Amino acid sequence: ADGAVYAIPSDCDALLRVHDGKVSCVGTGVVPKGKNKWQNAVLAEDGAVYALPCDASCVLRVDTTPPRDKPVQGWDAKEDNRRVTLFGENVPDNSKNKYQGGFLGPDGRMYGSPECADSILIVDPHLWDGDQNLGAVSLVPY
């Protein structure tokens, strides 16, 4: 990870990134408008932060690995689009308060704790391919 703190957007349309006392907004134009979108995030072994959906219809992923060609403290608008990603088309999109919290399991996968959802959300960063992300998100009824 790049050593920054990321504030996940519940009601706003960007993330806050705090690094060395400097605050910036990232993901503008990628993060949709809406209320109560995400309420929990997990730093996974791949160095990305994953936010599990509350009212959002997808998982939010933030690549926090430092750019190789830039100092750690610098992001630019073009990098936002590559670093902030939405995925998980199989997350139920018309329910509210789906997941309230989650955790990183010993197997490296994230587990979303259901509030109103009828399934457990599993996000597997090992299946993240940066493009289609097929299989990276699964739902297990309980």
C-alpha cells in the first residue's frame, strides 16, 4: 500500500485520500452519486482497498500500490480512472442496507456481513483480473 488513508464514499461522489497531511479527492467521475453506497472497506493482500456495498450495486476497488514512475504522494486525474474501479455485477442492486461490515478471512477473501441481504458476499481478490473480473464476487445463501 502507499501509506495513505482512504475515506470510502458513503454519500459523496469521490474518495478522500490523506497522505503526509495533504487531502485530495480521488475517483471523481468514477464513483456514482447516491446515498449510503458503501459503509465498510478492507485492505486486501493485493494492496487494494475493497469497499463492500451497502446500498450500492457494486464493489468499489482502490488500487493503493505506489506508481512506479511517480512519487508515492502524487496521483493525477488520469490515474484516478485506472486506480478506482467498480465491479460485481451480480450484487443485488435494488435492495437497501445489503451489507453492514465485513472482514478479511484467513484465505485472503473478504466476507460481507448481511444486514438485509439474503446471502453472504464474498470478494476474492485472487480472481481480480483488472478487466472482466469474472468470479471475483460471489453470493452464498445462508
